[in-house]
Amino acid sequence: MSILRMGSLPLPTVLQKSLANGIEVIPLAMAFTLRTDDELEAALDAITSAEGISRQDAARRAILEKAQRDGLLERVEVSGAAMIERWGAVLDRLGSV
């Protein structure tokens, strides 16, 4: 049997055997500490109360939304650069760049 890996680390033998036997394995997420100040505490309390979600869910949503916005911003920047590359001379002649 080949050694299964998660990234560069080999999976524990018991996990490899479970996977080989068709047992579904649900990966566990890693916990971390989020240090807050009064402003963040107030914002978390407002969000969790208004939306009826946990603090963990509020933090998770904020992180995922930020990642999505950053990805969109990057795509817009790349697209804008491509348009300037393609149409820059025309825009210069029109006086809009």
C-alpha cells in the first residue's frame, strides 16, 4: 500500500487503513485564538445578536468574504490592466487617460 499524504506529511497508519477500507474521514480544523479589543467585541456582539450566529461563524464569514473580495479585486485589476494595454493608445488620443 502506498503512503497517503496530506501536503508533505504522511497520514497516520490508522487513517490510511480507514481510507483504504472505504471509511469516510472528516478532517478536523485547527483552532486559533482571536484577540479582541472593545471595538471588535462590540461589533461581534452586534453581528451575532442580529444574525443569530456564533462568534466563530461571524469570524468565518468575515474571513471568507474578505478572501472573495480580494479575489474579485485582483481579477478586476488584471482585467483593467489588460484593457489599458489594449486600448491605452486610443484613450490617450481621446484624452481620457
